[in-house]
Amino acid sequence: MLDKVQEIKNTNEQIIEKTEQLREENKQRSVYIKKWKDRVEIENMMGRFAILYSAGQYDRLMDYFADTDQIYLQRSDIGIYEGRSAIRGFFQNLQAHAVAGSFRMMNLTSPVIQVADEGQTAQGMWYNNGLEAIKDIDHPDAPAADMWINDKVAVEFLETSEGWKILRMTICEEMRGLYHKSWGEYCEIPEYPKFDTFPTPARKATKHLPFRIDRKSQKNLTTPEPYVSYETLAEHF
């Protein structure tokens, strides 16, 4: 009789142990599924951002930024715009210059996206193999300045009640060239269109190491790595 009782006790302990194991596995599986779902949503969001940017609908891009003044946009060849008002002014300037014969194309590739273990923030990086044709709005009959563009786009995201939103965005120029010149010829003496003007940023960019023929290529930004929470991040792009 005592042996039977001990057998039942051992069986119950095994059931409890197995139940705890399955509960932990299900928890890990749920975290994995949510991270995968979040990654798909972030990639789709950035795809829509790039399509609107390429379509010249710059006035709609603020919808993709978090509703907080902690947001910022860094464009390495210009500077850092901090807060909703400054970033909105940057996009309004692009909209004002979106005249006939002018366009800017964003083509995002090679996504690397990491969602934090806490599930409320994420980091992502893309290459932008873009094109630009910039017209001088004061001289509409003059030819556009046509350029090849290669950027790294690094973004930090925040999950909100409206879904994933951009918290910090860095557009870091890797290479830029006039379409009719070689990379080496252009990168020796860069010739930016003087009429392609932007609002004054809050401060200088912290990341600007574009290709030049007189120095080795340099690493502009680190790729996202797995991380626990936003507070633990060692590198905020």
C-alpha cells in the first residue's frame, strides 16, 4: 500500500514538473511569435514610409513618428532635428521643394531588425540605394541635379497604442555621386546643389563618414544586436 502511495506521489511530481516545463516552453514560444509579428509589422511600416517618401508625399511621414517630443531625425550631411515641430519642418521643406521634374527615391534593402526582450522597443537598419533629381525652384527651366545615393538608415522604434512608431531615425550617407561622374571623380570634390537647402538643425550630426578617395572606408553605424530593454542599449545609433 505504501509503495502504491509513493508511486502516485512520484507520478504527481512528474506531472507537475512536466506542466511547469510546458508552461515555460509556451511562454518562450509566445515571446518568439510576438517578436516575429512585431518584426513583420516594423518591416511593413518602413516599406510604407519609403513608398510615401519616394512618391513625394512628405507631409504624411509624421504619422510614422511617435507622439512625443523625444523623437529625433538625424541626417548625417545636415544635422539633427529634435522634436515633432523640427521634424515636421524638415518634411514640410521637402514638400515645398517637390516641384515638377524633381524627386527623391528611397529604396530600403537588407533589413536587420531586433525587437527587445521587453517587447516595447526595437532597432532596425537598412541600406538605402536611392536616386535624386533636385530642381532649383527659383530656376525651373534649369536641368535637375541628378544623383545616386547610398545611405544606411538606422531606426529605433517604440510600440504605442497605435502600433509601432519611429522614435529615433538616422539617415547616414555612405556615398553620393552625380550620375555622369565616376565615384572617385565625384567623391574627391563633392558638389552638392547649393539650392537644395534645409531648415537649420538643432545640432550637428554625430555620424557622418561618407566615402572619400583620400581615406579608407569607415564603419558608420553598428548593426542591431539582441538586447533586453531600451535602457540596456550600449549603442543608440
